[in-house]
Amino acid sequence: MATDDVVLTKTPRPGSFRVHQRHRTRSPLSWVRGGGLSSLVFALPLLVTFAVFSWGPIVRAVVMSFQKTNLIVSEWVGWDNFQLVFSDPDLPVAIRNTIYFALLALVFGYPVPLVAAVLMSELRRGKGVFSALAYLPVVVPPVVAVLLWKFFYDPTESGVFNTILGWVGLGPYDWLNSSTMAMPSLVLEATWAAAGGTVIIYLAALTSVPPELYDAAEVDGASVWRKVWHVTMPQLRGILLITLILQIIGTAQVFLEPYLFTGGGPEKSTLTVLLLIYQYAFANSLGGNYGMATALSLLLAVFLAVMSLVYFRLTRSWSTS
């Protein structure tokens, strides 16, 4: 590899020197001799695979967003697909429902893993057992979990949840058939299914907190709540910011729960953006409008990318301070 020539020149000040670096132009021959060609040969299969299976579909989706296509016959229509998407009356409904789902998941689903991780970290015994139990819902296949909860949400008096609530004189509730209760019911199941992975992340992060900080807090007479607020939370600041943006991105792409639970109903109260994309593409058994589906997919991807960039710029100083 080429190196830089370092030249020391005497400055007018006695005993001081100024360092000048003279950059040498690197020739292709020196790059080959330095191992650049062999590195490229080893990396080429990975680069080709990544380009074909990652960037290839992205480029294909961009092209399809400007076409009217059923994957067999394609016609170039320009910006018409985007105009059709923006003029669709279901789009504002889907956006509103997606935001509602994300807010509910943020309010109820974001604190639950943190609280569970902090409580398990305080345990003297059985921490591994509780960690396994917390992670168990993640192991259950998502479709099986949804079908299981759909059985729990039986609206009759003999339903699991209605039976339990009936013991204290509540219910029965029409969980998934009510336009007001359908979305919170979906959020409850999604929180149960996804919280385990975040709990494990928080537990791993808590092991990096210096025990001396907790000892000093105990000497000062701090309660458990004050130790969590003044010691644990600042130490987990970076992890909390990462999990927050991951949850926002994940909830903005919710599809499985509304698709399997309600199909977007009742009265489109659980219609989300990804479910609308699915309806564009597969509503017609003979081939849907894949151009509109990819157009809305690109709009969602651009929105999430811009939001993530703004989020990281706004929280950069706070996460590193």
C-alpha cells in the first residue's frame, strides 16, 4: 500500500517543527500488489448476491411504480399510479389507523419491556426462567399466535377473555367486531408477541451498567424508583432511542394482525397502509394493480427513511451526552 511522505520543516520559532505530508499518487499496479485485487475477488460474490437480491427488487419496484402491470403485461403510465394513490379515499383512513396503532403501541407496548427487564434484573433467583418465559411468545409462530388470540377474543360469554372478565362482573365485550375495540385488541396481541425480544435486549444492556452506581445510590438512600430514573435510564439512553425508532418503523408496517384478525374491518377501522398495499396488489384474483401497490410502498419507504434521518439528527447529541 502506498504511504505518505512525512517532511519536517523548521519553523521560524526555535526548536519547533511543522509536519508536512506529501501524498503519493497510488497507481493501479501498487493497488494490485497491495492485495486490492484479491480482496475484490473475495468480495465479488457477496456484492453480486447483495445487488441481485437486495437492490434488484428495489430497482424493479421503482420501475413498476411508473407502470400499469399485472406482472405479465406492462404499460408505462408515468406518475398516474401516484395520482391514483393520493386520490384514493381509503388512503387517509389507512394512514389514520396506522398512526393510531403506532401511538397505542408506543403508549402501552414501549414501556412494558423496559419495566419487565428492570424487574427481572432485580431478581436474586430465577432470572433465567423468567427471561425464557418472557421470550416464549417470540418463539411462537406469528400466525399461530394470532389464531390463538382470535380464539381468546371470542365475543360470546364463553370466550376466554369474556369469561375471565365475567368473574368480576364485566363484559361480555365484542372485541374484534367493534370499531372502537378492534384496534386496541390488535395492539394488545402485538405487544404480547413482540415484547420478549426487547426484554432480552434491555436485560443485556442492564448488565453493562456499573454496579458501583447502584451501590452509591443505595448509600444515598435512593429508592428503587429513583435508582431506575437516575441510574438505569441514563445508562440505557442509547438503547432506548434505538428501540424507539425500531418500534415506530415496525408499527408503521403492521400487516399480519389486521389481515388475520379483522381483514381491515369492522368498517375499515383496522385498515392500515400495508394492508391497503396488499389490497391494491391482490384484491383481484386475476392480478391486481401492482403499480399502485409499489407506488404506495415507495411512498411509505421514503417517509420512514426521512423520518429516521430527522430522528437520528435530533437525538444525536442527546444520545451521546
